Amino acid sequence: MTTTDRERITGEVTVSDEKRYQTIHRVRSRIEELETDVDVLAEHHPELLEELRDVVCDER
């Protein structure tokens, strides 16, 4: 997410409901793109895929 995405989602900045909806939609689209990214990394750069998994799958 971008800094602006984080600010809008957390409510740090006041924005219209429409702007907040657009931000959420953009983030969802990026999440969907991760599927393709994972496939590309698995085939072409498994080390980067492992780094991504370490961050995303880290239990918090």
C-alpha cells in the first residue's frame, strides 16, 4: 500500500466515503495481482518469493 492508502484506511486523514472506497478497491486489485506475481517469482526468482512469503506469512 502507499502512504496515502494507509492514511485513508486507518482514518489518519479525513476523506470522502468515495475516496475511501476507491482506496480499498485499489488495494484489493493489488492483492489480486499478487497471484500473478507469485507465479512469476516462483518461476524466475524463487529467492524473492521466499522473502515475500516470510513477510506475508509472518504470524503477528
